[in-house]
Amino acid sequence: MIKQLIHYFIPEAYRQTEESFRKARFLVSACFMTAVFSFFYFLVSVYFNMTMPMYGMIHNTIMLALLPFFFRYGLGIISSANLFILFGCIGLTVTVFYTGGFESGTMVWYIVLPIASLLLGNKFSAYFWTFVCYMIVVVLGVMKINGYDFENQISAQYIYHFNISSISGIVLMIFLLALIFENTKEEAFEELRLKNKAIAEEKKKSDDLLLNILPEDAATELKQKGYVDARHFNLVTVLFTDFKDFSIMAQRLTPGELVTLINRYYRAFDAITERHNLEKIKTIGDAYMAVGGLPRENISNPWDVINAAIDIENFMKVERLENPDRSFEVRIGVHTGPVVAGIVGVKKFAYDIWGDTVNTASRMEQHGEAGKINISETTYELIKDKFNCTYRGEVEAKNKGKLKMYFVDEAIPY
């Protein structure tokens, strides 16, 4: 109920952010809490028959209780905070003058006002009210030194009772202000923790998305430098796949069916290439391109790629057996050699590779046969001890002349 009451006095503008809402809630809470204290001292003044403190405290009680209404209906939070301190300063000074000055226990309340101004307002307010309170204490001290006799409306037998209630009140007030501040701080830290958690989750999503587009090394370099340097690799093996009679099948299927089917195949290809430590480069229509030996160089990439090609072909065989009317035969071409890899452009960038090795691998696929893995002589020399192959002879390739080609039959058993 108290939270709902406090929430009622907070204007809509201060509910937009957690920071402004906490500050407003702190102000309203302090107003009502201090109004209760002022009313308590009003009762104490009545009990001790102190006329002027009684007027000062009832004035403070009314003004502090009304301040949340002023705040709700348009008074700014800094102005409200300064009025809060001003009412407290006036009421306190009146009480000090009529309860014995430095002999009064109410003097220690001047400690609270600067603290409250910092918690409720801002640093400028705190500097100002600290200076004001300091000057009041100095002036009161000078007056006492020069013989000014502060009136004490409390009888001698009750002065200690009054001072005990004053000091007890200030201890309680400081504790309550500190408690409100601590609760506010814990809420701020919890909000910060949740925001940091959300930021970390979003960062992970963006990092995962980037890693789905680029190799890990390239993604790291891009985040650190804003670009990726082109790198030369001496020994990589490039794999191309292409579906036979793709255009014919495309005419028989709806666009949605065709995309679903191709997506199914490429998801399987992605899993196979990842399993064999290959890096998928791209797909262009019904062509799929992957490479072994980058971005981290290794010497096993020729047979890694051949093993991946065998798994792709076996997957497609199963697909043709299970769905003979809705499946493709695939041509696979492989070549090994040097390439340059990197990222070009700044929009919709993609990791890519360039060089004659890529062109030759493409020719291997174009001059292959459906259901077979066609490899170059270079790749054959690197994998011949691990796989049985059939020599096809020299085949005329566009812009390449005659190239020796081989079909991979099977892995050599050990």
C-alpha cells in the first residue's frame, strides 16, 4: 500500500526510466518520512509547551506533506529537493533558537541536511546546502561567543529528555535515509546486472551470427581491426557440387518446394563439411562450394575433402532411393592448390577465395559425371595412397586445355 501511495505522487515523466523513477521515489519517500518526524517534534513541542518550535514544526509538517502534491502536479525534482531542504533548514533553525542554541540536541540535525540534499538533488545542491548549513552553524557560534543568549523554552528538568529524543531522531533519520539509498543502490545494481546480461546475450547472438558468416579467425580479425587482410594459402583443396538436371526439376516443383528441397540438401552438406573440418564458402543457385586447409592450414585437407565428398555422394544415394521422383544426382569436382582468401567490400560482405585453383576445381565439377567424384591430377597424387581411383585420361576443359582427371572409387581399407 505504501509503495502504491508513493507511486501515485510520481509524475508520468519520471516513470520512463528506472533512474529517474528511483530518484522520484526517493524524494517522495523522504518527504513523507520527514513530515512524520516533524509532526513528532510538533507533539514534543506541545508536550514541553514550546510555542515557537511548535509553530515551526507544524509549518514543516504541512509543507513537507504538501510537497509531493506540488511534485506530482509539475514542480521539478531539483526544485522539490531544494524546497525540502529549505523547509527543514527553516524549521531546524527556529527550533535551535528557542531550545538553547548550542545546548540543544537539535544542532546535530544540520549534519543530515547536506546528506539529504545530495541524495535528493544533485551535487550542486549538495555544495550549496552544505555551505548554507556550515554558515548557519558558524553564525550561531559567533553569536554565542559574543554573548547572545539563546532562549530555551525547555525547563531544566526536561532538557535531557528533549536532547535524547533529538539525538535518537537523527540516528533514526540517518539510518532510514541510508536504508533508502542502499535499497536504491541495490535496485540500480540489479538493473545494471540485468542490462549487462541482456547485452552479453545480444553480443553472443551477434558473435554467433558473425561466426555463421565468417570463419572464426576472420571474424575475430574483423571485430578487432574492422577489416580482414587477404591471406595466401599454399595448399588447400576446393570442392564443388552441382545438381544434374536442376532446371528440369525446378520446372516440376513449386518455388516453395524447390527451396525446401535445396535447403534440406545444403543443411546436410553443411553438417558433413563441418564434420570433416572443411570451411563452407558459399552457395550459388544449385552449386555448393567448400574448402579444406583454411583458415587454419593443415596437411590433411586433401583426404578430408575426399571423405566429405564420399559422404555427400552417399547421402544423395540414400535420398534417391527414398524419394526417386523428388531428388537429384550430384556432380562433385575437387582440386588442390594455392589460393588467396579474404573479404572484399563493406556491404553484405562474405569470406571468399580466389585463384586458379578455384577455377580448376570448378572445371572438375563441370566435366565430372553424376554420382561420381571427379578429381584433378594434383589431388590424385596427394590422396592415391588412401583412396582407389580410376584414371579417366585427359579431358578438354574450357580455358584450361587438356587436364588429367580421376574418379574416386573408394577408400583403401587398412
